[in-house]
Amino acid sequence: MSDQDSPAAPADLWTAVDGLWAWLEAGRPPGGREGLLLRILKLSEEVGEVAQAVIGATGQNPRKGVTHTWADVEAELCDVVITALVALRTLTPEAREVFAGHLARVVDRSLPR
């Protein structure tokens, strides 16, 4: 797919996350703590879809054979990231700052200097 064929992406990751969060909030029947917990549990569902895609891409289910591609795995991993960021945004309006601070700590303790 060329750049001309790809859909327009939001200019900013966090603008997209805020937009998805607002869209989900507008249609979310359970609110409060239950809604928050359900939003976080959605992440488990998405991780399961990654596992399913890996199993399908490697043909590990002898009954089904190869049912997915590595592009499917990539897409499912992207869904995990998006779901996690939206869940973080649901937990706190300062999601951008919380994530940036946490990422900085992980990089600081993990990457050699």
C-alpha cells in the first residue's frame, strides 16, 4: 500500500486516543467503576486475539492449519496498543504525561548509557 492509498492518520497519537476515548465514552452504557474495569478487561480480549493470530500464522492448530498472516499479528498488536492507551486515558485525563513519565523510567533503567 502506498502512502497515497493509506488512510489519513490523526496528526497526533494522543489526539487520536482522546478521540477514541470520547467516542467510547459517548456510547458506554455502564459508567463509573464498572465501566472502567470493563474498559481495562478489553485489553485481555485483545491480547487473546494476538495469541490466536500467532497460532494461526504458525499453523499450530492441526485442525485449522494456517489461518492468519503475520500482517494479522501486526494488526492485533496495534489493537493491543490502542486499547491500552485508551484504557489509560479512561483511568486518567493525564494519560499522555503518565505514559511519557513511565516510558522515560523504563528507558532509563533498561538502556545502557
